[in-house]
Amino acid sequence: MMDDLSPFLNSLYSRYNSEQFLDSDPVKWVHRFETPIHIELSAFLSSVFAFGRVDQIHLVLAKLFEVMGPDPLSFLIEKSEFEINQSVSGIYYRFYTSQDIGSLLGFLKWHYTESDSLEKLFLIENGQISGYPLFEKWSFYLLSRKAETFGTKYMVPDPKKRSASKRMMMFLRWMVRKDEIDLGIWKTISPDQLLIPMDTHLSRICFYLGLSNQSSATFKNSVTVTQNLKQFAPDDPVKFDFAISRLGILNECPKKRDYYKCQSCMLITVCSR
């Protein structure tokens, strides 16, 4: 079946990789900024909150970026950690408390006082991206502030646990790739080194399309789907991520089978559902 997928994947890409679908994704907040440092900073923050319902993600990011203003880097650099914590005291999201969010901003303040980019906290190991330097620095910050909580432990994934790390992979996609959706401001990592951000929507739909033999949102499945997508875009396999994900996020491919939606779906002839 996979040999027949190319025209369908490219049709999906043409349809959904458009600015008109930005509202369905946290990346819309990144497009509000123009300078590379603000693009990177807003992308990292947006990715950390990118779980749960999209409308709820938008609500919390709206509050956060309103507090930080049009120049979020200056907000971080010019305010003390105490002032930062006070500024976000009324903001929380699911199991992220206001204190957790303050810790995240405090970490970024600390990082940007000694470095001009987060790009230096990622490296390539055995051909794959590792965020271990980022995790190590984050862990040191939490330890030094005695700020490790359930929420802060979730914000930056531990690469050694080999989880799918969907939010981090999405952040990397935004930073490395370049099209109407992705910003492509980093140059030391190439698109063919990215792994697809694996979540429940993507894993389910990729299973239907034969891109994987399982529907679980795991690191292993992320590697499998990425390798299979390289058959269709060797230099840029994750280009299809945003488009495939829209099918689930926009309920075009609902979890519960819908006869009428399935009959009108452009993928019906290549879907095993």
C-alpha cells in the first residue's frame, strides 16, 4: 500500500500546509514574531504547552504572551526572577502551576543571559537529534532552585527515557524546516535529521495508512514512521506531519469511525480502516 501513498501525502500537504490552518495549532503564536530570537523563544514556550485541547492551549498562551509583551526577551532579561514569578502568578495550565511557569521563564532568563540561542543545546548522536544538553541544563536549574515538581518534570523530556517527546520534536520541526507553517531559523540541523512528532492523532492515522504496524505514540513508532516517510521525501520526511495531524485535530478523521466522513475522505483508497 505504501507505494501508492505519494500522491495522497502530497495532496494532504498542499491542502493543509497553509497559513489558513495556523489557528488549529500552537505554532500560530510563533508567527506573531519576526526576529529570530523571539521566534525561537515563543516557539519553545508554545511547544511546552502543546498538549490537550487546542482552544485551551491558545487561552493559556494568550495570557502568557500578554504578560510578556511584544518583546518577550526584554521581559525576561530586565525583570528579576521574583518579578517574573509575580507576573505569572495567576496563570496555570492543567498540571502546570503558576510556580512551574515561573520556573520555566526563570530558566529561559538564565539561559539567554549566557547564550544567544537554544540551538546550542541540541546535538546529533548516531544520526538522530538529542536534547540531552537542554535536559541537563534544565535539571541543573531546577535542582539549584529546588523547583522540581510534577509539572516541571514534564516540561522538558528526559532523552534517556526514550519517550516520543512529541512537543520537543514539534519545536525542532518549527525551528529547522521552512515553509508556510515552519519557521526554519536554525541552520546546524538539517530536516532529514528530524523525527516526526508522534502523538495519538498521528500514530492512529499513520497506522491506517500503513506507515506503521502499530498505533501507539512511542519513540520507536516515531522512528518507524519517519523512516517510512523518507520513501516519499528523503530530505524532509517530517514535512507531512502538520498535514496528517490536521486530519485528527480538525476531526476529519475521528477516532470513532464515521461512515460519511470516510466516504468523502481523499485517503479512502489507501486507508485500511
